[in-house]
Amino acid sequence: MKNSAKKHIMTLRDVIGIVSRFARNDYETSLVVADLLNRGFVRVNAGGQSRRIIVR
């Protein structure tokens, strides 16, 4: 069975911008982005010229 859930493709800059709107400071922003990467909610796609992330 094929996974029919759509994946949102954004740049890492977009994710950092969204998180920084709600974070109190840069330290908190970096912790949240690192946590998203470690938990697998955000995945870096290193293929091609530009680096993109996939948010599920």
C-alpha cells in the first residue's frame, strides 16, 4: 500500500523563520530546530544543488 500523505517541501530557512516567530530568543530557536531534526519530523534532502527539507 502506497503512502498517500503529501509531504511539504520547504527550505531550512523557512523552518527556522517559522520557529523564530514563536521562540523567545535565538537559543530557543536553535534547540527547537535541532529537536525537529533529531526526532525525524524534519528531514534534510541533500540531493541536487540546493538543500531542501521535508516536513511530515
